[in-house]
Amino acid sequence: MIGIHKLSARQREVLLWWGRSGSREKTGIICDGAVRSGKSSCLGLAFFLWATCCFHGKQFAVCGKTKESVRRNVLVELLPYLVEMGFQVEERVSKGEIWVELEGQWNTFYLFGGKDEGSAALIQGMTLAGVLFDEVALMPESFVLQATARCSVEGARLWFCCNPEGPEHWFYKNWILKAEERGMVYVKFRMEDNPSLSQKTIEKYYKMYSGSFYQRYVLGEWVAAEGRVYEFFDEGFVAAVPEGGFERYAVSCDYGTRNPFSAGLWGRLGGRWFRIGEYYYDGRNEGASKTDREYVDEILRLLDGRTAAFIVVDPSAASFIAALERRGLPVRRANNRVLDGIRMTAEALRNGRIVICEGCEAAVREFSMYCWDLKAGGDAVRKEHDHAMDEIRYFVMELGREDESDGFWARCVER
């Protein structure tokens, strides 16, 4: 979090919009645009300042895809910064709430995760003076509608922040295109609007994405995905297996009987995960299916005496999961959010957190053939050449889940 005097023009606009003349007619603000553009931290600071200046003893909601993601994206830097500014802050982690006070003016902020359709029930019955939605484009519309309906306190406002998705996304069609009609302030960010990023860092991000990912995450445009999913992937992303031992091993699996079964063996070395081996079996092409027990035997052959820290598997493969557990193997059910997984996999490949090694021929082949389904509309992928792609995505999502489980730290002042 940078000093207020160092904010960019767009960050200042976000920080001060609610106190300017004519703002009483506005119902809220929407900030979208490039990744790493400083919009989340700036919007979060403005939200807490507005709430503290305008209300006392009221309830607010701070929402993310998950509670962990909103802590990581917004609160980990913001809460200590508020303390430095003279606020008293107490987070009650077990209750998912934060108490904030400045000069006798205090309010309570509740954390919510809007990860699926069932999340809407979590926020029912509350009376709120405002809601901050971080990563709103990753939330179901039902959750957002339920949260906005809770804002019945006089003067309540809505605060939205997100990176762009496709042009058919409900938030783009119902909120961004209708921002003026809804009385919303709309601010689009570029990476250059974040003064904490050096030009070298900005150029690194420019090189990290291409195709629709570049248009969305660098240019901040709501565009349709088309062509290959990982259009940047080529032989330059395939490396030799590092020499020596690895610190940790894991396996990722996409289960299939008549459809292909794909498994990847991963080894961690120096903070990076290398896909050092694979097993791929197409029962339809081979003319014979394998049993769950036979597939477990193949996983053990792939491990070749190594101990796996975890084996992440498609959560719908109940019988195969049970077969692995009967053999005493450490199974984890995969997070199967496709678009989130694709985003995270693309980034992990670009920044080198995962590396595909020579010998993983099925994975390399599928990277060249895995495509968006233009006929389906929205961000859908073709259900072909996707089995290694699915289990690689499961693995990357599991790494993300491990990151979130590490927790976060914030300075707090007890009242």
C-alpha cells in the first residue's frame, strides 16, 4: 500500500469520488481493467474510509470468491495500513468479521465468500450499509443480487472490482453496460495506473499473456475467447527433466474408462513443479477398458517407489478415489472450476511455477489441440483433447489451495 500522495490520477478518483459534489446521486462504483493495476487495494481503502466517515455502528460486507482470496487480495495490506493511519482494527477470524474504529466512530465488516450458487444463503437476513465485491466477475449472479438486496440502510452504496471476462458475462451485460443507468461511477484501470509497478515489471506482464488473455488482463477488455486455450504454448515451454532428486512428489489424475485416462507425475525442486512423467491410456482406441484396480497399479508404477505427498483426482471419480484410498494413498478431490483453473495454469506456465518436461508427449500434444468452443457461447472449451489438460488444471488449482491454506497476517489493535 503506497502513500496517498503517490496515488495515480485514477486511484485518486476512486479514493475521493464518494465525497465530491453530486456523489449523493450515485449508487456505487465499478472498477475493472488490467491485473496488477492497483484497483483492489485502492478501492478497499476508499471503501473503509467512506464507511468510517459516513456511518457509525453499522454492518458492512466484504466479499470475494472465497474468504481467503479477499483476505489475500485486499486485507493483507490494507489492515496494517489502516492501523498506521490511526484506525483501531480488530479481526475476529473465527467469526469472519472485522471491527474498525476511528475517533469513536466504529463499524463491523463481515467477510463472505461467493464461490457458488449456494453462497447466497450465507448473506440472507442481514441489513447492510454497503458491500465491497472483490473479483465480482468470479461470483454467481445470485450471490451478488442477494448481497445488493441487503443494502437497505439510507446512503448505502455498492463497490465492485474485477478483471474482465467474456462479453456475454452477466456482470458486463447487467452492470458495466448499464453503469450510467444504474447510477454507478465506472473507472477502467491499466497497469500504468499503479505507481508501485516499475516499467520493467509492466513489460514483464505484457510478455506473460497473449491472445484473449492479453486483451483481458493487460488491456482490460471484455473480449470473447477464441482459438487455442494456451495459444502461447510451444516447444520453448518443454524442458529436460532436472538432474538429481526432488524435494516432493505428487500425482494428478483425470479418470476415464472408455474415455482416456491421464495421470501426471510431478516433482518439486527449488519452488518449481516439474511434470516429469505421465501415464495416458485411451480405452476406446485400445479396444479394452481397465478396472479401477488396474489404474491404481499404473499410478504405483508411475511413482516407481516414490512417496506422493498427494494425488489429486477428478472429484466425480468416486469409485477410483475409493480404490486409491483402499491402497492407503493420499487422495485429494480436485477443484473443478474450469475457467479459474485455465487462468491459473496459464499464469503458472508463464511464470515458470510449473514446467512440462520431455517425455510428457500426451500433455504436449493436448496443449497444441485444446481449443475454445466458439459455438457454445461464453467461455467454454471443447470436450476433446482435454484429459491431460484437465489433470494439469487440477494440479495447479491444488497448488493454489495450498497457498491459501498458508494463511495471512495483519496488524490489529485490540479494543
